[in-house]
Amino acid sequence: MKTSVLTLAVTASLSPLSTFAEQAVEQEIEGLRQRLDYLEQRVRAQDEAIGEKDEKFKTLEEGPSVEVGALVEFEAGYAGSFDGASESDLVLATAEIGLAAEISDSVSADVTLLYQDNGEEPLDVDVASFTVAGETTSVVVGQIYVPFGVFDTNLVSDPLTLDLGETRETALQGGFGNASVAWSAYLFRGDNQEDFGASDDIDNFGLSVTFGAQNSAVSATLGYINDIRDSNGIQNGLDTNDVAEHVAGLAFSTRYETDRFVLIGEYIDALDAFAPGELPYRGVGAEPAAWNLEAGIPFALAGQDAMFAFGVQGTEEALALELPERRLLAALSIPVRDGVTLSVEWAHDTDYDESDGGTGRRADTVTAQLAVEF
């Protein structure tokens, strides 16, 4: 009986301690649970932050691929004129920087800034466009040089065909083709408005087709534009943009290249005559044309690819555009190092005869050019 009483007494005395211990353990367990919840929340937050950073890095890695290129040309030259005067100068002839961005597999964009020592704007947005391309088709929108003429050359100066035909416009251009033939068509609103300014619509267009595989030795391009007046060279020679009707133009260019020589030929022609008040020649409206025949001979010099080129060029009824009737040229281009080329060119011009309104005289130009491309 004493033992039972003692046992009950001890049990009774320990019951509050047992309850207190259980409560302490439960509180500790609850604290651990809260701590674990807090740590889990921290881990989730860190995982989310890491995931966001990974997405940002992934976006940067998969973002647009941008290429930047530049061209700088310094020239020293002597130039004679048909009136017997002459001059010499040292100029920064060209400074050009271009950016090409590949936005995706099918979308790209191009921007080119250009400075030329030609008396025009000191710095110009030369090209700004974007292209959407598929396997065999493409669409180009922006300020571009429309595909009228190729103006290929291995000489220092631009060919006379470029002076007559090069056309830069804000245009919509579409194309399709394969490795053997490529077609393109373009639409733009030109500077010249028909019906003496009464028409103010998007009514200028052109077509171009190129034959020859991309890596073929022979290629040929045929181009048509419904108003050759919009070429840069003719625009500079016109006093007004209000005209009676458009004057269409035709361009043909060809190139044949082997390891031993390069042959280039091009012809640009207005398909109708201008009004006498727009572009005169011998008292009537001119029907200007220009052509270029050129040969290049590549050779190795100190392990680098050098080039000797010579050509003959000419114009017809282009006196009002201040172009010579004939031009003979020869040039030697020597690579100094990677991306640096030294070229020397001699050009001999013959003016139109006096009966055509010219002087019938001749003039020579010598140009030394240092070109840096990177």
C-alpha cells in the first residue's frame, strides 16, 4: 500500500514536468518547420532569380548578330580640265561605316553612313533597310540603291555608267530566284512628277534579272527602269522635277572572270529623248547613254593579290551632264597589308567636239589612293 501511494505521488509530481517537456519539443519542432519554410522560400526565390538571369543571358546569346565594317579612302591627285586649267589636292575621298544585323534566320537590317568629298552633305545616311528572306524569295524595304546597273570595276574611279544610271530611292523591292537566275522588281515614288507636277503618285518601278550561278565565271544582268531621270547623276543636271512624261532606261551588265583575267562590260541607255528644256543636245532633247569596257589582270605580289586594270569608257549625248565623250584608264592596285590597298590610276578624257557644243580638247587626271577597309 505504501508502494502504491509512493508511485502515485511520484507520478503526480512528474506529470507537470512531462507536459512542459512535450510543449517544449512541439515548440522546437514548430520553430524548425518555420525555419524550413523560410529556407524553402529563399531557395525558390534564388531559383527564380537564377532562372531570370539565365533567360537574360540566353536572350543575349541568341540575340541579333551584328557586324560592323568601315572603309576610309585618302586620295592625292592632279586633274586637268578642258579649258586648260589644272589643280592638285590631297583629300579624304570617302569615309564609310556600315552595320549589318541578323535579327533572325529570315530577317536582317543594314545601315550605312557615308561621307564623300563631292560638295554634298558632309555625312549622309546612304542606306537604311531591312530584309525578310526565305529560301528562294526576299522582300527589301528602305532606302536602297535599286538594281538598275551593276557598275562593277577594278579601277579607282567610278565608271561613267554609274554617273548616268546609279539610283538611290526609298523603295519596296521583291525578289525570287535560285543559283542560276534571280529576278527582282521594285516600286518607289520618284522625284520627277508627270504632267508637270499634276501627278504626285507612287508610279516609278523597275525590273532586273541576273543570269549565272553565284560562283559562276560568267554572269549577266539586264535592268529596266521606267524613269531614268531619277538617277543621281541626271537629277543633279536637271533644273526642274516637273516633267511631261517619264523617260525609261535600260541597263545591261556582264562579267567574265577566270584565274588569269577579268572582263567587265556595261551599257546604260535612255530609251527616249528628254525635252530640250530638260537635257539639251545640239538644239534638241538629249537621249543620253554610257558604256564601259574593262579588263583586269590579277597577279601575286609578296603573297598578296594585286590587280592591273585598264579600260575604255564613253558617253553619247551626255554633254549637259558634264561627262566626257571618251575616257581611257589604267590602274594598278597593290595590297600593302591585310585590309590596306595602295592604288594609282591614270585617266585620259576627251571632250565632245565643238560642233556638239564641247571644246574638242583633252585632259588628264592622275590619282593615288590609299584605301583602308576593316
